Amino acid sequence: MGRDNRVHYLRKQSWATKSNKFRKVKTPGRRITIQYTAKKCKGPQEGVTGLLPGPLAGIPHLRPGAFRRLNHNARTVSRPYGGVLSHRTVKDKIVRAFLIEEAKLLKRLMKEKAGKDAKPKKDKKKKKDGKKDNKKNKKGKKSQK
């Protein structure tokens, strides 16, 4: 019969869970042992808009602990919103902001132009009454404090 290929878990957990995956490896001493495999990483996603599915370009796919240990310049991309938004979303934000500013400017210019074209209106005089409004109690009594 063939050699026994059964292996023992090296960690305490004895169930076949996602975090307990392994692969069999033959050692130089012809012994079969296991190596635990790390989970696959999806990488940072663009969660704000969700326009571009998939990970952000230029950022490594690492587990959170390993990602924290990276240098800051390895975790980000050198542009506005680098490492948070994709390049296409940043471009759209810039164009949208520019168009909004242009619309505000155009609106202000149209308002000024309309103000110059319009004839000035005469102010109506308000009638002045000699009587003052007395806002005390209607019966003339002082309010109690």
C-alpha cells in the first residue's frame, strides 16, 4: 500500500474554515506537513461612488495588518484623493466643480446685465402715523413677573 498522506493541524482550531486553509508540502526529510495559506485580498475598493468596480489602481492588495505596516507613500497615490477615489472619479469631480463655478459666474453676469438694462424704479413713500403701537397688555395692565 501507499504511504500515509494524512496530516495534523498545527493550530488549535480543528475545523475546515476559511481562516484554516492549508496546503500539503513534502519536506526534504520526505515527511508531509502543512503550510497555512493566507486569505486572498481584494485590495482597497472605491466605496464612495461605486462607479468603477474593483480595486483602486496603484495600491497593493494586502491584509489590513500588513497594509498598516507599509510606508505612507506605498499606501497612497500622489494625486488629490489618492488611495480613496479612482482617477476617473477625481476627474469627474474636478469637471463638475468647474462647471458649477462657471454657472455661478454666468448667473452673476446675467444679473448685472439685467440690472444695467432695467430703469430705476421710484421709491414709494410710506405713510407715517403719529400713533405708536403699544404692545403691553391690551387692558393696560402691567405684566406680572
